[in-house]
Amino acid sequence: IDSFKIEGRKRSPEYVAKVVSVYRNAIDLYFEGKLTAEKKKEFLKELETVYNRGFSSGFYFGVPSSEDYAGVEGSKATTRKVYVGKVLNYYKEPEVVHILLESGKIKIGDKILFIGETTGVVETEIKEMRVNETEESEAQKGDEITFRVPTLVRRNDKVYLIEKTQ
């Protein structure tokens, strides 16, 4: 293979971030001699979480037949993002984000996406949080919450809950 193209046109930021990350890791492991069948399965599971219409080998083994094309309308993604709020502030020294929940609910253990023009896409899991200055396990619309995020996010970045679809 002399070149490799990942389609990102008309795709969401989280799609591009996930696909680039998975392929980067797979390529690195290949050259380290550590790309196992188990790792390949893990990578496919990760790719299933974002927009997809199924997977094929494309043109790698020749011209695909009609059976190789997706017979699916829309996406088979196993997760979806749901808007829940916005970043009010990020404190670099303790690595803590301050969020206003504008819809829905979130709880400890939920996976969250931050998306912003400068930030790009940051995914994290809520391990503990404070709701309106009190340690809690769940928050709902109208609450201001804080929790640790080791990657810089910025004021007004949008916050999404990652929900399983299947």
C-alpha cells in the first residue's frame, strides 16, 4: 500500500476523530509487530460506535461484487451522541471542567464528548462529579457540574452524552 485515504468529507467530528485514532493505532501496532487478531476485533468494535453502513475489504482484493456493498440505509452505529450542555469553564491546574447541563441527565460511568472549533473532539468517562458543589452520582437539566478531564476543553464547547443504540 503506497497511500491510504480515510473519508471524512461530510462526516461528524467524532467520526473523523475515532476513525483516524483507530487506524493510527492499528498502523503503529502493525509496524511494531503487535497487531493481533484480538486487537483487530477491538478496533472493529470501536469503529462500529460511529457512523457506518457495515464493513468490507473494499477494492483491496479486486473489484467488489454486489454482495460486498452495504445493503443498509443510514447507519449501523452502536452509539449516538445526544446534546446535554456546554462548557462554562476549564481549570487547567486541577484539570476540572465546569458544565451547565441544558438537557437530559448524566451519571457517573457515562461517556461524554466535548466538541469545539479549537478543541476538536475529546472523549472521556465521568468517574466522579460534583453537582452544584456537592458530590453526587447523577445530574439533570439545569445543574452545574464539575468533574476531572485530563485534556484541555474550552468555554462554550458543546457537551454530548454517548448513548448506546443497540
